[in-house]
Amino acid sequence: MQSSTVFLTLLALCAISFFVGRHRSRLIGMSAGGLQTLHSLPKHYGYMAALWAGLPALFLFVFWMLAEQPFIKNIVISGLPDDVRAMGSAELGLYYNQVVSYANGNVDEAMVNDVQRAAAVSYQNLLGYSRGLKLLLVGALALLGGALAVLKVKPELRARNHVENIFKWILFTCSFIAVLTTLGIVLSVLFEAIRFFQNIPIADFLFGLKWSPQMAIRADQVGASGSFGFVPLLVGTLLISFVAMLIAVPVGLMSAIYLSEYASRRFRSVTKPVLEILAGVPTVVYGFFAALTVAPFIRELGESIGLTVASESALAAGLVMGIMIIPFVMSLSDDIINAVPDSMREASLGMGATMSETIRKVLLPAALPGIVGGILLAVSRAIGETMIVVMAAGLSAKLTINPLEAVTTITVQIVTLLVGDQEFDSPKTLAAFALGLVLFFVTLLLNIVALYVVRKYREQYE
């Protein structure tokens, strides 16, 4: 019995509880003199029955899913011979994984021994019993909860308040989980970054002008200590993001203004979805376009006018990244401009202002907080982009502001440091966490600046 079957069964029982609870509330209301005698609407009694049926059973289902495999693993391992159980934890884990793979049909029979075959049969039996019992208990608990809720239906029952309180706690739990997730991410990066700064001084990292994290195997080799200067990566990130914003912000904002204020409804209904398709194109496709088309074109164009352009340049990566970000700026800005009340447009035009004056002096100032938020989202996307930079800008950590040279970014170096078999004890690998921590604070600073701008202009125009 698959978990999806159990979940669908639970949804069906919740739906049945909803209809039964709503129907019973109507019957009780009509027998008491009409639906107006009920404290809440019939649908609220149905919601209450569905929640009573679904939430406890859902908690049991999730707990069972988390505990099922570890419980079965302990039982299967306890039935193995003593010499197998005497293995180390890593070897025993591989041995058990091979049993599970054979039980699932992913390993050929010739690759396992008789003990593993017997353990696979035991695993399949235990898994079948567990899934059957899971369906039985989850279904029984859902039926019990739904039946209790239906029996509690009375005219004086405050079903609406009950449902609203449950949803309030559900929303609070979701918010709390989001906060805990963010805190966990920050702390996990912070602890590893602290280990890095125990080996590399923080001043050398933040103000160093050379990035070369390759560590030598022996201490007598050249460059055994490595170079972990963060400045070249920060400059490269900001340079590529700046080039991308020079393309995305003007084009995206002007496109939004045209679609919102000048374009016909038919043209807008066709053009906006087409432009938003660009947001769904995989970034690796943009990377191929940048590496195979844009970069050679820029190099040939530069050579034709006497400029030296690297085969992988910040300009090529920034241009293609800007094209990729245009839909974000355009779509968000268009929605914000359309959200400005029509009364402001009509008042401006009624006073004799032209359409361009209305846009410049009324609509854009009123929509500025939302536009700043859209631009901030675009900047965050540009700073976090990796694939385009890898394919079009290269991996060279140069300290330069010349967009015609090859540079790299923080995210690219994080990926490079964590690719392959790495030990999380060397400064080379731990440097990725230090880069992630600094990148977190950079984006946090951008958010603080954006909030300041939004609050300042919101007070002025609201």
C-alpha cells in the first residue's frame, strides 16, 4: 500500500466528513426552526468535521512515515547473523542498503548472498505489514475524529470560531517553521564559517585582494597556505550584477509602462505572457546562449574597433543575465503600476496633464515602493545566478572593474569549492561557508536599503 494511496484515502474521508457535518447541521437547524438558529453557517460545521478528521490522522501519517524505515531497519538488522552485525556502522549501512535495493528490484540476484536474500524477504514482509497497518490506523483515526465532530453539531456550537482558531494555529505553525528554517540555515552556515575563521584571519578574508583557495598537500610546497581574499569575488559579483541591472531595469520598466498605459488590451494579453515565458527558460540555456553566441560576438566586435576582449567576459554574462531578469522587472512593475488607483490617473489627466506627465509625476512616484521591491528581487536573482557566470564569465578571480575581462562571482566559487569529494575540515572547503555567510549579509544590507526607500516614499505619497 503506497503512501499516496493512504493520503488520498485520508483526503476522501475528510471530504466525506465535511459533507456529513454540513448536512447534519442543516437537518438540526431546520428541526430547530430554521438555519438562522445555527450559530454558524452549515459550511463551518462541515469544515470543523473535516479538520477533526484530517489533522490528527495527518499527524499520525507523518509520524509513521518518519519512523517506518528506521523501525524496519532495526528489526531487519537484529535478525542478521552475529558476524554481520559485528561490522562497523558504515559497512553495516552499505550491507543494509544492498538488501533494500535487492528487495526493490534494483540489484541483480547474483550480487547478493543467501543472508541478504532472506533479509530482503523479511524487509518486504515488514514493509507490507507496516503499510497495511498504516492505512488501517490512519483511516480509523480519521473516521473517529469525523464522527466525534459530527456528533458535537448543535445549534449553539460556535463552529466558525472553532475553525478560525484552528486555522490561526495552522498559520502560526507555518510561520514558525519558516522562521526556524531560516534560523537553521543561518546557524549551519555560521558554525562552519567560524571554523574557517579559526584557520584564516577574518581581516585577511574580508580585505584580501587575492583569491586562490588551492591548498598544497605538503607544507613545503609553494602556496601551502592558500589565498582567501574576498574582495575580487565581491567586485566580480557586483560588476556582473551592475551590467545586468543596466539592461533589465530600463527595458523591464519601460516595457511595463507601455503595456500598462499605452498598449491595447488585445496586444497586452498576448505580449505579456510571451515575455514572461523568458522567466521559465532554464538558466543553462541562457548560459549556452551567452557562451556560444553573445561572448564571441562581443569579442569580435571589440577586436574590430581595437579593444581586447576576453573570450569569457563580465559583459557577456551581464548582458545575458539582464535579458533573463527582464521578465521579473517587467511583470512586477506592470502589476504595481496597474494597482495604482484609476482616480489618480483621471485626476491628473483632468487637470490637463499629458499621459507622459501623468506617468512621470503621478504613477511612478505612487508605484515606487513596489517598483523598488521588484528591482530588489531582480538584484537578488542576479547576485545568486551561477550557471550563466560559469559558462560565460569563467572562474578567474580577478580584481578588476573592466567588464571586458573575465571575472567570477561568489556563488560560482561556492559551487566550485563544494564539487566532488571534499573533506569538511580543510580551509578550502570551509571557505564556501564563509562566502555564503558574507553573501547573506550583503543581501540583508540590500533589503535594509530597499525598506528604507520604500518607507520614505510611502509616507510621502500615501
